[in-house]
Amino acid sequence: MAHIVVVTLGTRGDVVPYLALGCALREVGHRTTIATHGSLRAPVERAGLGFAALPVEFDTGGPRTLTSTRLARTLAHRWLDIGRAVTDASKDADLLLLAAMGWIGYHVAQARGVPSMGAFLQPLEPTREFPPPLLTTRSLGGRGNRTAARWFRVLGQAPFARHTAALRRELGLPPLGPRATFRRMAAEGWPVLHGFSPVVVPPPADWPAHRPVTGYWWPPAGDVLSSRLQRFLDDGEPPVFIGFGSMSAPGLGELVEATLARLRRRVVVQRGTARLAPDRPDVLVVDEEPHDALFPRVAAVVHHAGAGTTAAALRAGVPAVCVPFTADQPFWAQRVAALGAGPPTLRRRDLTPRRLADAIGAAEGYRRSAASVAARLATENGVARAVTEIVRRLPVP
């Protein structure tokens, strides 16, 4: 039995896909430990997987958007401690599986003398076919897209370089800066699994075979809706879902309130970090509810276009109204529109109650295309393909 340690940082949606991989690896006889924020211990342990706490939490409270800059600042402050915690968690590891923000584990794996591989939820590898999703959605041309992605990922490590160097010294490793790290990865054919569907992001022609797009990593079914939400769904026509997860912004609550006044239809509102709490007879406010159980029962999903929520809405086959806030969200919103699974992206800076209400009203016209995408996703088994690739990389006893 091999021991796989997964290193992932972010919100709950950045952990759930790895729970799916961990459960599937257990089915084929391997043990998985998820190294992530202490606040996410509960879902990991409910899945029956090992847990290791990393010493960092993201402040998602308050009215400000959880931007890439805020994330980087928080991570950089604790990067050396995170590296030490990953080192402790991987004492008996046979392989480290690293999310996009867990790449400190690459250096730990080198010190441990065990293999590592990437497991990304976003298409971060340089390609001529689209620009870096964290930078822009506007193409820079083939050469420009690829060059921008290469430089963007190197510059993205700049806030952490000093702390990474300190960890390497502690681990007895020679210096290896960001550019040298990526050159080494390329030279050794460092594998990366991409946990999204080729229907949503067709694999770029210039990506190597050891960096496949496997399909989504859906968690095992099992979570059920709360009884009050179940009653609300049973009591009338399918409602609209509005939720922005860990995103927030000044005036967002007021905008949602004004939108609801225009809609005149049943709505489920997720409270989220923005603490949305409209008080209307035709609106139910909920906290965390399983998207895989809820979304198939709604008329449309209004969301922030995070990778996980986007995937869940596409899987449900219901139209999505995307209001991206930051990071890779504009990329996923663009993909939803390109697939015909929802109306054009609503830019948050241009958002008004009227525009949001109009987009929700227009969403029904995208139902057939959304259902078609869902049917294609249903034929994939991303977890099985990913597990095959992971097991293939395990050291031979």
C-alpha cells in the first residue's frame, strides 16, 4: 500500500476534487493524506482520508474581494512554515500530488527522494492557444500567449522565492530559483494532471502527453440537502440559485436585494462570505449545500465562475449566469459562454440589478445547450483516468 500526500491550498472548492481522488485511490489499495488548511479538516475526515494541517488560513471575511494579490500576500507570509508542515506530513510518503498552490511540495519531494506530480484544476501550462487564465482572457497571439504564460508563472513565484530558498537550505538542497525550477521540471518531464473536462477546455496541441486533461474529479455522491431546502424545492417551481461562494465586494448585498425585487420568482440565495441575507417570502437563504444535489433542481445558477462551481453547474445541465470576480474566474466564465451554457459574462464593474435580472431572464434560452454539455460530461470518468496516471507514477516496491 502506497501513501500519497496531496498538498492543496485555497477554498473548500479547491479541496473537494482531491477528496474524490483520495477516495478512488483508497479503492485500489492506497492511503491518501490531504495537507491543507486546518479549517477544512471536517470534509477531509468525513471522506475517511488522512489529514495534515497547514499553518495558513485565508481571510475571506469582510466586503473585499478575495483577490490573487491577497492570496499571494497571505501565502508568502507563511510560506516557509507551510513548507515545513508539508515536510512533516510527507515523512513516509511514496508520492506527493501537488495542486497549483501546493508546489512547495516539489522541493520537499526532491529532498525526500520520492516522485511528485502536479494535479491542477486550472489550465496553467503555457500554450499558444490561449493566454494565462490568471492574467487575461484576451489572446496575445500564439507566441505572445505562450511567452506570457512562461513569464507569468516565474513572476508568480517571486513573492515566495526567498522562503523557498530558505526551505531548500533547511532540507540540504542546493539553490534552485523559479526559472531553474521550471527548466528542471521540463527537462525531467514532470507530469501534471488537469482535473477539468476536455469538452470545456480542449487539450492544447502543444501540451505534452505527460500533462493530460483527464476530465473532472467528481466527489462520491452522498451529501444530502438540508430538510428546509428540500421542502422549499418541493413546494413550487424550480428556483434560481444565486451564490458567490467566498467572493465578496462592497454593495453586493444591496445589488442582490434590488435584483430580487425585479425578478419576482423563487430564489435560493447562498449566504457565502458576502453574508447575503435578503428577507423575502419567495427567497430561501442557505449556507453550504451540496451543489451536485441542488443544481439539477434549479432553473439557473448565478455564480462567480470559480472552477468548482462552474463544473457543478455544467454537470447539472442548467444555464449559468457568470459574474466573475478575480483570478481564473473570467476564464471559466468565458468558457461557459463559448459552450452556449449561459449568456455572455457579466463584468462585475458593469453589474446593475437590471442587467443581472435581464441575464437571469434570458438564461432559459440556453437550457438546450447546457443540457448538451452535461450529456457529454456524463460520458467521462476523470477520476479513473487520473488514478491510473497516479498509480503508474508510484515507485515500484
